[in-house]
Amino acid sequence: MKIPFVDLKAQYKTIKNEIDEAIQSVIDETAFIKGKYVTQFEKAYAEKYGVKHCIGVANGTDAIYITLKALGVGKGDEVITVANSWISTSETISQTGARPVFVDIDPDYYTIDHRLIEEKITKNTKAILPVHLFGQPAEIIKIKKICDKYNLHLIEDCAQAHFAEYNNQKVGTFGIAGTFSFFPGKNLGAYGDAGAIISNDDDFAVKARMYANHGALIKHKHEVEGINSRLDGLQAAILSVKLKYISEWNEKRLKNATLYNKLLAGVDGIAIPQIRENVKHVFHLYVIRVADRDTLQKYLAEKGISTGIHYPTPLPFLRAYKYLGHKSEEFPVVSKYQDQILSLPMFPELTADQMEYVIESIKASLNAA
Ligand SMILES: *Cc1c(COP(=O)(O)O)cnc(C)c1O
């Protein structure tokens, strides 16, 4: 059986008519840049999050960069973030001129270890940038307390956690801003690049919108130099259709994760994902740990099962950060886990048959070892 890591076609088939219609409307109205489809999506997204502002941008990386710039983060500043994430989280910090300061991950939940944050705070620290990784909220209330105590900005990277919740509050609404990616494979995915920033802060929202639009809110009135980072009309129209289904899709992901957990319960040598108390985990990724990860991954590939590694090299150990001179002893948890983590196929349309085949194959691989 061939099982893709993510099956975007399966999802498209379930909403084909609505999507095709939405795309045709944008073309009929040539509403490619700005226009009503973008405004409609921004409004719908803000409403669903219960926030005052949503700013559509070109992608999730820009969403972080624009947020940092709108907050005035720059040269000489430090931003604390997590050692395991996609590079967007840290490269955007560097792009402002600030320095990324990495913190190891929590051994049970894989998000930033909040107990290790305070020791990294210096007089130059401006913000903390946790990532709700794999769809699991970080320990956000405790992180917010640290931010309040030291007067730091809290920016939430929600690229993998659309509509995840901590204590019944949606992640992305705890700090000054929540940043989102709508990369096609994300829980809410466009048909190309797209992203957004949400916030309840009027002043921040104005600055972010301005920065994303060449430093201008009104055409030709450039208050500052900015960048060109737009959510385009086609993507906005597609996202508006898909937004109606996101809760249902997230439920299906959780259901799939629950079945994986059940099928893996009692299988020796596999650590299954742990879910924090009081959170809604949206399972962007289903990540297990196994001692001989590479052998298992190879075996699954031979069985037609696509898997992923998130991430093979933690951020501090990438060539890009060699200049920071980090050593593996500084990040003992992620150093150990980088060779053990394996992301299994995960998407809403995954069937029980497919999941059973994945788990049977895992068992066969372990037994063969
Ligand atoms: C995908 C992702 C991003 C970047 O999003 P793009 O839309 O690809 O720019 C940022 N942070 C995390 C954690 C991500 O997974």
C-alpha cells in the first residue's frame, strides 16, 4: 500500500466544487491583489479567533518578520526562541539584526522548555517567540508570566497550530501577536504561499499592516520603508472556503492521532506523543521516537509509507548558526531526540486501514531487528 505523508488531493476532492467556484470568481472579477476576497478572509479569520485584527501576508515567514519589525526589534536585541523548529522562526530574528537565543525543548512535549527561559534573559532581550510545534500548544501561560515579569513581547509562532487551544483559549491570542502560515501542507493550507498575523493591539496592527505594504497605509504615503508582503486574492478566496472546514479537519486529525496511539500502545521501543493537560492539540504532525530511527524509516519507505523528520538538525547546529558556536551539551534533549524522532503520515483524510498498515509495518520492522 502506498501512503503519502500528506494527501492534498484527497482533501481537494471533498471540496472541489466550492474551490473551483471561488477561483473562478476571483478571475472573473480580476481581484488578484488586495480587494474583497482578501478583506473577507481577514475578517472571517479575525472573527473565528475572536480578535480585533487579522493582517493577511505573503507567507508564514513574513508574518514573523513583519511582527518583529513592527515591534521595533533590531540590532543589539535578543529574541528567545526554541532550538527545534523550522528555520523561519530564527532566520527572521536575524534578519531584523537581532540575535536568536535558543532554548532546549521539553522532553515530554517537544515545545520550548519554559523552565529554561529565565536564565537566557539579558538586558538586551526584547521578546520571547515560542512555537506551538506539531500542533501542541507550548506552556503558554507560564511563558506569558515570564514575559510580563520582564516586560518582554510575546510572539506566538502558530504555523503548525491553527485553532489549537490552551485552557480553552486559542493559541495566537496570548501575546501581542500570533503568526500563521497557510503553506499547502499546514492544517489550514492555501494553494500556494500565504500567511497571516492576528492581534488585539490597535497600534501594533497599524504598524504591521503598514510595514507589510511598503510602509504605507494610503497609496503613495510611505511613512517608513517596508516590504511587499501581500496575501493574494486567489489564496484568500481558497482559504475562506477551507476555513469553514478547519474545525472538522482538526477533529479528524485528533481522531487519527488517538487511533495511532491506541494501535501503538504497548509496542516496546516506541514513544508515542504526549498531550498536555488542558490543551487542544491539533496534530499538524504525529511524531514518535524510536532508538533506531533510520532503520525504521528505511523499512517504512520500502513498504510505500512516506515519513518525515521534524527536524533532522536542530536550529543551533545548522551551518547557518555556526557563528554562534553552540555545542550539543547546551541542548541535551534536542541533541538526543534529533536521531530518534519520526513523523508518521498525518492528514484528516487518512483512513483506519492506512493507519493499521502503518502500525503493522512498524511492528514488523521492530520484530525484524
Ligand atoms: C511552516 C512554518 C513557518 C513558515 O511558514 P511559510 O509559510 O512556509 O513561510 C514558520 N514557522 C513554523 C514553525 C513552520 O512550521
